[in-house]
Amino acid sequence: MDRSSLSACEEPLNPRRGHRYRLAEIRRVNSCVWKGTHLSDFDMLGLAPNLNAALQAAGISSPTPIQKQAIPVALNGEDVLGLAQTGTGKTLAFGLPLVEHLLNELGRPEPKSVKALILAPTRELANQITANIKPLIHNTPLKITTVVGGQSIHKQVTILAKGLDILVATPGRLIDLMERKAVNLSTVGHLVLDEADQMLDLGFIHALRQIAPKLGTPRQTMLFSATMSKQMEELAQTFLTKPKRIQVAPPGKTADKVEQEVLFLDKARKPFTLRQVLDRFPDDKAIVFSRTKHGAEKTMKQLVQDGYSADSVHGNKSQGQRDRAIRGFKNGDVRILVATDVAARGIDIPGVGLVVNYDLPNVPESYVHRIGRTARAGCDGVAISLCSPDEVAYLRDIEKLIGRNLGAAKNSSADADATPSSKRRPKHRGHKSGASDRTAHPQDPNGRRGAPGKPNGPKRRRPRRTSDAVSKGPRKDGSRARQKA
């Protein structure tokens, strides 16, 4: 066939020159994929052979919805604003095009310089991103490293002195390194903000404003998240230039394969109910989320005392302790991981079949990311929330975000004594006590909500003394009682 008779899209790629594809050729193929067809196979992209080999070794042959739409756009060099449910492969959606671009850029990084910067809100997520990208750059000259708090900054300075292709960092530690003049960001041509909404929740907006002016221009910026707020819209306008908005699910939508359940109960019943829930799923790995660091540690110790295999991850643990806990959980040495929201976006572990919200989060978006630790990569999962009366307002905010009425859902409670979700608790304290009240207050044999032996209901006022009261005479202790005349 005459080459001139082929259209631009039908024309095959030129042979590889050295270790690089010509970027113009890849953009030509990708533009055809984007305009005409859906991306059905990674081979259609004309990726570097080592990238295709890495995908095959990982058993990845078909892209997820967010990858189908984001990868061709990112390979074309455009800015990307990606919104998708957690656990749908956002890391690969920006990791693949990022590595492909770097493979096509000639020259090694200069000392202290960085070609691509990936910012993540937590240490766990930063480590997870690095672990997912390392297989993609295997057998390539590209170098990647992670800089997070809780580790030796002197060692990080030494690594950065040689220059890097990809730097994965948390904003706080990156600011520390910038102040020491250990890193030069003016050479950054690719910027990725992963889980940018949590960066805002954790107060990193000021750090991001410090980092932005130091970055190189022009550059490609990709922003990915599972939720989208008004404040993040403003952040996107600051960092992105004419971005392609890619949305495969409404912002805040929970994963489709997560079975969600709410148990209404008194706060004192939570420890007992947690054990009943865990016993319902004896063969599944479980993550239990607590709102506070102290609560997470206390819950973990109580579970260990009761014979459960458990460990904890929270801000009071050193980086080494957190890494060991996650590694033990991933390897199956530990069945239950008790964590705060610091770990909600950094744990990507297969086989997590159960998520328990021991405390409901006070930030609705955190609920989406918590339950996203299960039902990952197309698997099924269960998320059970324990809701005490003082957390009902948090539940309403969550329902508003996800567009689903969890309180009215069928409550297949593990705790038969828990209040059914379809029944509201009477507002006054003088109602008849049901089974839930008896179990919630085991010290009262009569099942009343008051102290043992005292009648239920509002207190009776003591009758007021009147001027008709007269002295009855001295008591034995010298005081004088009064009686009506």
C-alpha cells in the first residue's frame, strides 16, 4: 500500500530511535484515539515497550473509566482536572502519561533539580504513589524518590543533591527542603496534585501558594481527586491552564460496589458492637476508623486485649511504626487496622472487605475516602458506620454529600440490641424503655435510663416552703426541722 494513501490516523508509528519515541508521533496517535474512538487497550497508545511490559507484568490489560479518558488527554500535554471515585486507578491515570513524557525528554536532571513533582497530602499516600510508579520505570534511567516528614531530612538532602526525574512529596516537608535550598523547582515541567481536596482540609493551601511561584513554566498540571468543593474549584483555576475536565462519577459519589450500613446506638455500646461487627466477617481484613488519635490507640489496645489481631496508624506514631503497621496489615500478619483519617487516602491494599466507621467523620468528604478503602479494583466490600446520638448531624452532612439516605436504609444490624435505623429515638427522656435502653444501661436492672432504683422521667420538684412552716423543735444534731402548722 502506498504510504501517501494512508490517513494521519492510519499511518503507523515510525520505528524507535534509540530509547525514545518521537513525542509528535505519540501525540498524533493519541489525538486520533481521543477524537474518534474509546481507549480499549493500552497498546493503542504507542507507549514505550518497557511501559507495556510493566503493565502486562502487573496483569493490567484494560484501562478503567478514568484512565480511558485521562491518559489520552494527558499524553497530549494538556492540563487535566480528573474526578473519579476512589479506588478506580487515578494513580495510573497520571503515572503512565507522566513516565511517557519523561522518557521522551532528553538529558539527565541537573543537581538539586526536579523534572516532575507529585504532591500528596499524607505520608501514606505519597509512599503508595511511589510504590505504584516504580514498576513503570523499571529498567529505565528514570529515578524517583519520596520526601515526607518523620524521616531524616539530611538523607533527603543528599538524595536531592544528585537531581531527580520524579519527586513525590508532602507539602510540609517540601517547604522545609526549599527553605534549606536543597531543591530547585524551576525545572519542574510536570506537576500532579493528588487528593487536592484533602490538602485543603489539612490546611496546606498556604504551602501550595508558597510552592506555586517556584515551579517552572510552561508546565503541565494534573489535578485528581474523588471530591470537588468550591474552594478546590478556585485552586484549580490557580494551578491549571484551560484544563480538560474529566468526570466519570458525580463529585462525592461513593464506590458502587460498597454495601453501606448504619447502626444507631448509644456511645457506650460502641465497643461491644464493634466486636460483633468484626465477628460477622472473620475472614476479611478490616479497617476501623476513629476520629481522634487517642481514640484509635485506645480502640486498638482494647481489641488486642480481647484477642483480636490489630495494629494502629495515626499521627502520634513515628513513620517507621506506621510503615510497619501497614506492611503487617498488607502481608496478613495483622487482620485489623485501626486508623485516623491520616490513613484514609494512603492505603491501597487488596482484600480489605470491611470498613468500620467507629466514629463518623466531621468532614463529609472523609467518609467517601474512608469507605473507598474497600471494594477496590472492582471487588465488593462492606462499610458499616456506628452512629451515636451526638453524631446524627455528621450523618446528615454525609447523606447530603453522597445523595443517599443512609439512615432510612435497611439496617441488618449485627447488634440485635442496636436501635433500628428506621425508628427515631423519642426526644423526651420519659418514654418507655425498649430493649436498646436496657442493653445500653446494663447497670440498671429495670432497664430505665436513669440511675438504678430511680423512676424514669423528669425530676419532680421539691415543694416550696411557705411562711406557714413552723419549728417542730430541735433535732438530735441541733438543727431545727420545720412542719406545717
